[in-house]
Amino acid sequence: MELEKELEVISEHEEKIKRYERRIEELKAIVGRKADLERQLSSEHRALKETLDKQSTEKKRLSMENEELVWKLQQSECGSPVCLTPPTPTRTTRMPSPTNSFSRTNLLRLSSSESHDNVFMSYEQKMDQSLN
């Protein structure tokens, strides 16, 4: 009798061991999938950070180019440094594409008879239209 009870206990323990081993394998698989996902997300994070850095650099370059164009426009309208006024800050918008009818090149070609305010008003209206 006692031997049969020990055999039964051993059998129960072996079943528990098998269940624990299956659970360990399941958990190892979960950890493996988690590690794969972390690598993928890390890679995507690096790519997004690179894109953000490039876009930030491009935005700064376009902002400086815009300031330069405003200065050149003021120079061409006035002809002397006395009438130069610092450019008024404008809201940040994206530059129109070169295919737009009112491109940056056209902005520089405006006749000198147009006032600075009219140029920007017209320019901002075109920008608003291109955004809509």
C-alpha cells in the first residue's frame, strides 16, 4: 500500500514537472517574440529620429532662406540700407512647391513698385490657398 501511494505521488510530481516544463517553453517563446518586437521598434525609432532630424534641418534651412529672400526683396525695393526695417515675424508655413504659380523665384521677380506689405499679403494668401 505504501509503495502504491509513493508511486502515485511520484506520478503526480512528474505531471507537475511536465506542466512546468511546458509553461517554461511557452514563456521562452513569449520572451523571444518580445525581444524581436523590441528590436523592430528600436529600428523604427531610429528611422523616425533620423527623419525628424532631417526635417528639422530642412526647416531651419528654409527659414534662413526665407529670411535671406526677405532681405534681398527689401534691398531691391529700397536700394539703400536706411529704409531697411527688420522683417516682421510671420507664421510658420510650408514653402510652396516650384510648380506653384507663385513660387519663390516669382517672389524675387516682383516689380519694385509693389510694397513690402503687399508682397507678403499676396504671398501669404497664395500660401493659404496652397495649404487648403
